[in-house]
Amino acid sequence: MDHEGELDLLEGLLRCYSPTGQEREAVEYLVEQMRMLGYTATVDGAGNAVGWIGEGPREILCLGHIDTVPGNIDVRRDGEMLWGRGAVDAKGPLAAFVCAGARVEVKEGWRITVIGAVGEEGDSRGAKALLSRNPPDAAIIGEPSGWDRLTLGYKGSASFRYKVSRSQAHAASGNETACEVALRFWGDLQNEVAVCNSGKIKVFDQLTLSLRGMSSDQDGFKDTAWLEIGVRLPLGLDVRDLEKRFSKLAGEGEVIFGETIPAFRVDKNGSLVRGFLSAIRKQDGKPSFTLKSGTSDMNLVGPKWKCPMIAYGPGDSNLDHTPEERINLWEYSYGIKVLANAIQQVMNDPISEMKRLSRQ
């Protein structure tokens, strides 16, 4: 595939609007494109697009996600910019995976697998369906890092609901309403988090809160207020301890926790990282590392697979989920070159082979 074909592949993928739960058209398009590039490709039981090149027991797995947040953005090229929902998060990185894999000369005994997972912006059902598979030798998670940066980790996340009810009273009585109690809880919660974060300078090491929703209701006898709260979790945090601390602040209210995803971080040593550092330098880049305050499918597969892993992809993550989402086509092309070169180096790395033999 030539340069223009690689741009067309991404543009075509962007034209398949695929918010979480509506990924089928984009999945079928990607499977077709992978087959045209020489991949064996299919749709798995979870609805993921899965393609692979090469045969053998050793595997480099490139895991991206094909769903996006809602909000259609007209797909258009404007000079060096390609606009569209998912251009950055994360169809740009996913398309780069597919194009890079097609460029690599796959070494005997290896295979390159590319997966466009569904549901990452929701319940991550696509990635969860992969947890029972055999771990790859190395995994690259497709998220925007910038073409010359590697992401080593993501904070964890949790969500909970605060609910409080009070007997209804006349508005002139001066009694505290359920809404006022809920707002007081929110203030107490912010103060508690400030104590938890004391002395922690880096955002990645801090506990952070977001108020995602609030509502109230009255039935003539009592009034009830709800708060929907999100929490970003640092490494090593005991969530059970956090639940206890927050519950103590609840007073007459109730704290109900939902799903919790722990933070995850990888080491920056090893053949996978070495391959990327070298590949970025070959494009005259100055490689660097970053840690993200959001979450990704790395949080799920990392602890389970326990293999060398990084997150990488072209695109400016500041444009994630915004009406201004677009990708620089020059950066997209550089990302493909870096990926292809790094994957090639990992397959050819004799140290990687020695480590594999030492595990047998």
C-alpha cells in the first residue's frame, strides 16, 4: 500500500461513524481492508475486528479500539489535517497498526496480530473478551501519544453514587434539604481528597474527583438527592480503604461504588521499548515517555497478560473527545514508519529470543 492508500484507509475508517455500541460497519470495513493488505481477518465473538499476518508461536499484538465517543464530525481533509470523530482517539493509531503490520517482513515463527476492539469508551467488552486468550510476546496498545512519545501507564478509575433522603419540610422552615446535604458531602469529599494528595506533586500520583451528574426528586413526604462521582486512581491505592473513607463522610447518606479499574504502569526497559526508541530516533525524533491520567484497555489486559507492553499512536491526545478532533497526516505517516520499524526490531532482537528461551 502506498502513502495515499494509507491515508485513504484512515479516511474510510473515519467515515464509518462508530460510537460505542454501533461499531459493526467500521469493523466490517476494517476486516475488508486488512484482507486486501494480506491479513487473515475476521470478526470474533465479541464483535472485534481481528487480523493477523504470519504464522508461528510468537506474537506481537497491536490492540486498538474502533469505537468512539458520540458526536459526529464531518470527515474532511484540510491541508495536512484530517478531521473526523476518532481521528485521534483512536482510529488514527488503529489504522497505523494495520498499515505498519503490512509493511513488516514477518520473521519465521512470528505473527503480527491487529485487533480493533469494540466498547473501549464504554464497558470495554471487546478487551474483556481477550483476557482468556494466550498472552502475546509483546503488546502495543493503540492510544494517541504523539509519534515521538511512548505511554508507560494509565491511572485507574472508579465511580460511585451518593444518595441521601430527608423528610420534606416547608421551604421557609430553615431545615437542611437533601440537596444541601449532598453539596456538603461533596465539599467534605474534596477536603478528604486534598488530604490524601498532600505532598504528591505529580498528577499521576494523585487521587482526582469529577462530579459527573446530580439530580433530585420529591414525592410529597421526602426529598432525595443523588450525586454521580468519578474518581481517578493512582498506583497502589487500596480501593477498599477508599470506600471506607468516603462512606465515613456520607453521614445519613449512602455511598454505592460501581466498577473499579486499577491503575497500571509498565517498566521502560526491555526489547519492546528499545525498539521504539530506536525507531523514533531513525525518524530524527527525540523520544520521551508520558503517563496518562485517563484509562485505556491497557489497564485491563496489562495485569492479565504480564508481557512487555507500551501504548503508542499518532495524534494529539488534547483533542480526544472534542469537537476539534483531527490528526496531522504527517504525524500519522511518521507513526506508521515508527511502528513498522519497532515491530521489525523486536522480532529480530536476539535478547528477546534469549529471554523467551530462558522462560521455557
